[in-house]
Amino acid sequence: MPDEEPLESRGQSGRESVSSSAIDWRHQFYRSFKEQHREIASQLNDDATPDEIERAGMISLGRVIGDLASESILSLLSEIGKGGKLGVTESDLARILFRVVPQSPHPFQFAEDREAVAWDYLLDETKPPGERETTLCFCAENDEDRTAAFIVDELEKDDLSAEWQDALVLCAESMQFHEDTIRARLWRRLLEIASRRRHDPDEAVSRPIVFSATRCLTSMMPVEELPQLLPLLEPPAPLETRLVTMQCIGNLFESGPPTAPDHLAGLRDRIHQLAIKFLDRDWLIAGERAAIALNAVQTLAWLGDERLADCISQVLALRMDWFARQLSRKLEEVSEAWGSIEHCSPLGLVRGQLALLRQALASTS
């Protein structure tokens, strides 16, 4: 067979000729693959390991497949994957595609037994965490309940690599967990992870994981368990988690204040402590400190804590209009969220304090 120009260098004309018929697919793909593989294999030593030989094959496939449209890949699998000249099955090709076509998020969709292939790959602990993460997303889309149970089982293991644990945490935040027992196991484990990882020295790595875990666990834990968030309201270690934790707590009460606030006494005390600490002229500056102060006062409002009035008095004594205006907007959010609730005394408290802020701002304008 005379040498011809490989597919990848033919540009659009090559892609058009390949997609013209199934027969063209078989011949042109195999020809191009042989040329690529011959070139790459020639660079291997005689004592090349099986992994090196496999990698050469994958690079060859990657160079060819990289020039093909998605519908062409599908045709490739259907025409060549079933015992064709490459001597591999459709599922084998799906596995190879997963590794050589990163722009295809779920290459398992091209296999007839795609779900079985995906789970087989996901359960293989020898696979790289990054590839298992993509597989995890595919499995979640096809069987969310099974994937939810798998994520919790995996997170409860003590010997996970940091990269794989991070992938599981991020995936968990994007999923729905329907079973109460699974939810309970998950939020408790995520709390352990967040509490531990906030002490990691590399904030750039730990920040998205700790924040994701915090958002996920607070959305699942029962209200009476919220005091268990107190470790995340401690000073930075080195990661600052107080701000995101208070935001998550506030989100839980957008539909109304807590019905049993006594259960949250310790949590309310800590948030009030933060508010008073940061509402200090020598301490309060624009940026993160101001954000913590704003969210601490707003969270007290969400919790229906009467000490909101003490905080507003301290804000007015600061005579910092820029801060008072921002806090006014924060309390407006609470007032609007609870606006339709009848006979709600915490709503009256919030609106009363909001009126004081507006009055003070009007007098200085």
C-alpha cells in the first residue's frame, strides 16, 4: 500500500472524506493509524515495557481521533470496534477514547455497554484520579443514587489520595442525595474534611475544597446540628472559613427564622461575638474584615437574635456611612425574604433596625 498523507494533516478535506461512508472509515482510519503508530513505535527501545507500548498505541489513536468530529468517532466505534482490524472491542475503544480525547466529557457514551464500562473503570483504584473524576460525573448522570452511595463510601475511607478526595467533594456538591442515611453520613464526613483541611498550609489548594464541603454539608445537616459548625467559625488556621460558614447558615433561613432558636444558643453567641469584635473602628476596614462584620450582623438577623439591636447601635456609633449603607442592603435582603410571613416577631425586629439605619443615613446625606 503506498504511503499517503495522514488524516490529521489533511484538515477539513480529510474529515469530509472520512465521514463519506462506513467503508471509507475503516480503510482511512486504519491506514492513518498504522502510519502514526509506525512513526511512534520506531522511537521505542527494544526493551520497551508494556505500558510504553500501550502509550504508543494511545498516542497514535489520539493523533488520528483528534482530527475527527464526534459523529465520526461514533461511526468509528460502530464500524471498527466490533472485532475489526485493530482487534479490540467497542468497550476497549471507549476506554482508550476516555484517555486520548479529553474534550469529549463522557466518551463512554459511545460504548453499547457504556454504564458497565464506566463503573468498571470507576471502581478501578489504579486509574488516575483525574480520569476517575470524569467517569464519576458520567455515572452520576446515569444513576445518581448509586453514585451518591459510592461517593459516601469512598469519602469514609481513610487512605484516599488528596486528589481523589477533592474530586469526590466537588462532585458531591453538584449532586442530589435523597436518602436520609446517606445524607447524614455525608455531612458528617464533609464536616470532618472541612475542619481538617482548613489547617492545610496551601490555601490555594484547600480553599475550593473546604468551601465546597461547607456549602454541601450545611445544606444537608438538620438545623439542630448547626452548632457543630463552630469549629469553622474559629480564627483562620490558616484558611478563613468564618465568612463562607455564616453565609451558608444564613441561606438555611431564607424561608423563615428558626422555630427552636434555643438549640442554636452556642452558635448565636459565637456569631454575636464575631459581630462585636469586627464592629470596631480600630479593626473595621473595607475588604474581608468588613465582609465578616456585615455577614455576622446579617446572620444574627437570619437567626432572629435580639442582639441585632445592640449591633446596629454599635454600627451607628461608628459613623461609617459606607458600612451602614452596605449593612442596610443586607437587612433588606432579610426583610424581603420574610416579607410574606405573618406574625413574625424576628421580621419586626429586622425592619425596626433597618429603619434606624435608613434614618441615620438620611440625616447625613
